[in-house]
Amino acid sequence: MAILTHPPEIPINVASIVDAHIDRLAVIDKELHGKTPDHSNLKSLRQVIAGSEFIARNLETTKYLLRDIKASVAPRQPGEITKTIGNLSEDTSTLMSELRQIRKIEITRLGWRDLMGLAPLNEVMLTLSELADASIDAALSCAHQKIREQYGEPIGEVSSEPVQLSVIGLGKLGGRELNMSSDVDLLFSFRESGYTDGSKSISNHEFFVKVGQHLIDLLQRPTDQGIVFRVDMRLRPNGNSGPLALSFDALDHYYLTHGRDWERYALIKARPVGGDMGAGQELIENIRPFIYRKYLDFGAIDAIRRMKSLIEQEQSKKSLTRNLKLGRGGIREIEFVVQSHQLIFGGRDKRLQTPSFYQALQLLPEAQTLSQDTCHQLKQAYEFLRSIEHRLQILDDQQTHSLPTEDVSRARIAFSSGFGSPEALELELVTVTENVHSVFQSVFNEATDGGSEKPDSGFEDLWRSAVTEQAEPEQIAQLGFQEPLQIKSLLEGIPRSRFYQAFSREGRERLDTLMPKILQQCLASEYPDTALTRSIFLIQS
């Protein structure tokens, strides 16, 4: 995996583009400073421009930006961006302009560091996430003030105290894993219902819907300076058809009565990012029992298998072979492996209840749910794919995850990734994604197309025998297991376990349906005994 170890020469079909930008910057530099420009950083500048048309445009249109970057391209310190944005105006039009200008400057600086190989992946993701957090909080403060001027302060009907909105980040924002051109997935909620205290009183729900609408507009309305962040609210209860903001009680009621398994999966990433942070954390603690179950229900296993099947169906229907996120062996498969294990095991091991991909990946071997070697493979692949994804997006500030097909763009991406040709990069991507897909399949002990087929009768017979503690070692060996006595003990231990005894009739029936499939799928793997041992450990967790 290259990623700028020793960058090759700028490709011929890219060099003319770079030269044109260098010439324009030289003219601008001379106009600003009245002297011949300093070419001491010319090699670095050419390398960055080769990798990003977006950065080249920003350097040409933003006074003194190139000078400032040449003077210092050191990483931002934690909290530095937050402090800068916290001092901005609360006037709507002024804030919109200032936030867009700051985004342009910060992504140019960060993109420069990334393209020069100075910024590790974690720095890029954390810096972008801090930029988003601070921008959201500033936009919320401005929006709250604007709506309060019209309707008064929202007051809690029980506490009689002012109420604030809590903004919850989901997805990559929740995990502090934003990329160069991410949406921000948000959820709006408030602690108490009630009414505002102004002369034109409205309900707290109406107030915070208006605040949310204004916040979204501040961040994503296109201007001549672009946007700050695109806002995606589809992960809220009932998606686009649901209320934009809900009280804590309404959210609790929804998840208790209507919450679906995919929402449990999405909420793993929940993190307060703006507004009343303390109340936001309280909300997350309140819904943890919905996300993480102390004892594994088989609905969760079924849901994970359905989600896995949907991923594979989507890959088979769409032309996703060049998509680093959604394609076979892409970023989504890596995240699915990790988050599925969090969902399954997080109820018993609270260390896994983290929105951070990196933290979860580090903890899974300690929790004995994935091997150290598997997690190392996933980490390397994730960092490689995310780094290439950043180069795709910084090229022209586009939200894309697919390798380009046009020759010049292919050459620029390959160059900025440290490869001598597009073909070399694409060959490496095939190797990486095939390895990921192999892990994706093996971790769940399931053949790609075998999940819904009825298992052979021999597996049903074995499970029925195990339930009555009458499984025969010869029967187990004939099916293909290497250690029949050990497998007999494992299988017959399930009906004697406390977790099995606590099952309802429906739960036992679901297990009776599931176990023959698990047996068949484990025998289809390279190491059937190990696969079954892990599967039974998963079921009993």
C-alpha cells in the first residue's frame, strides 16, 4: 500500500494543469507582494495541486492563504478550531459567510497536509469532525437566538426552566470519522415539552423544529462561497416523514414501541455534538438498553443476517465495482463487521459501547470476539481505503466514493496516492477489497448465497439429537467435524444452559430453525470445528 511513501513524478497529462495553476499563482503572488514569488516550496506546491483542483482554486481566490500555509502548515491543536468558531458573529448572514470561509481555509490546510503525507488518517478525521462539531454548535446558537427573538424562550413544563436543543451526531460524525466531503447525520431532541414565554407563544416542539430548520439552512444553503456541511436527517424516527425534533419522552416511546434493528445499529454511533451536551449524553444513556441487549435475542442475529444480505444484494444489482465505500470488500463491509460485533456483544461488555470505529476495533480482540490478526487486517484495509477516499474527494470537493474513469482524474488520484500508474492503484485495491470481502464472509460463517436455503436433513437430525442429549459421535464425524466428542459436548451444552432455559417457546423455535443452518454453514468453512465453537459462543453471549 503506497499512500505517499515516495511519490512518483507528476504524470505528463497532469503536468500542464499544474503548470497553469503555478503560473496564475505567481501572478497573484507578485500582485500582492510586488516582488517575484518565493519558489522554495515549489515542489510541495506542485505535488498538492496535482492532487487537488479544489485546493488550487482556493489558493488562487483566497488572499494570503498560500503565504499563510507556506509560513506554517502545522497540525491544528485540539480545540483550536472550536475556539475560533466560538468567537464568530451570531448574525445569520455574517455567520454563514464566516463559517464557509473557515471551512475553505481549514480543508485547504488539512488537504495540503494529507496530500503531502504529513497527516495520519486519524488526524484528518478528528480535525474534520471538530470543524463539524463547532460549526453545528455555532449554527445552533445563532438559530436559537433568532427564533427566541420571535417567540420567547422555551420553558419546560415540569422544571419551569429554559430548555435547549440537544444535537446528536450519528454515522461518521458520531464516531469522529468524517471524510473530506461528508454529510453530517443529525438527530434533534429536547429534554422537556412545554411552551415559550413570549407574547407569540408556541410549543417547545414547534420552537425546536423552527430552530432545526434554521440550523440546517445555515449549514447547507449554497452561496457563492459554497456550503459548510450537507445535513442528513433521515436517521431520525420515521425518516423524512417524521418530526424534525422530538422530546426525550417521545424518542424513548418511539424506540420502545417501534424501534427497529437497523436503528439499533445506527445508534451505536450516537454522540452529542451541539447544544445541551449534558442532556444529550443523558438521552444516549437512556436509549442504551434499546441499542445493547444484555442477553442476545435471535432477532438481532436475524437482523444482522438480513442487513448482510441486503449489502450483498445491493452490490449485485448496482455497478459498484469502483466504489470504495459500497462495493465488494469496501469500507461499509469493514464497518459492518465491527458494528455487528458491537451490537451482539456490547450488552455484556460495556467497553464495546463506543461510537469510535478505532476503539471498537482495538477492543474486539480483548473481548475475544474477533482475532487480533483479523482486526489488524481490517485496520490496515480501512486506513488504506479511507485514505484513497479522501483523495477522491479532495480532488474537486465532491462527495464521491468511486474511482474516476476519465484518464486525467485517474492519473491524479494514482499520483496523489503514491502509485506510479492508475493500473497499479487499481490492482492494489482489488487485492485489498478481496481480502476484506473474505473476512466479511468468514466472520459470519455464512456462504454468500446459502443463508435462506433449507439445510440438509442430517443437520436437523443432529440438532434434534443434541437437544435430547442423544447426539452420537459417529453421526457428528460423518457430517465432517474433526473432533466429534468436543462438538457433542458443545451442542448438548446449549439446552442445559441458563440462557436456553430462559427462552420463551418462540425463542426455542427460532433457535431450532437457526442451529441446523449454522451447522451446515460451519461445515462449509475451512475450519468447521473452530467456526462452530465461535458461533455457539456468539449465540450464548
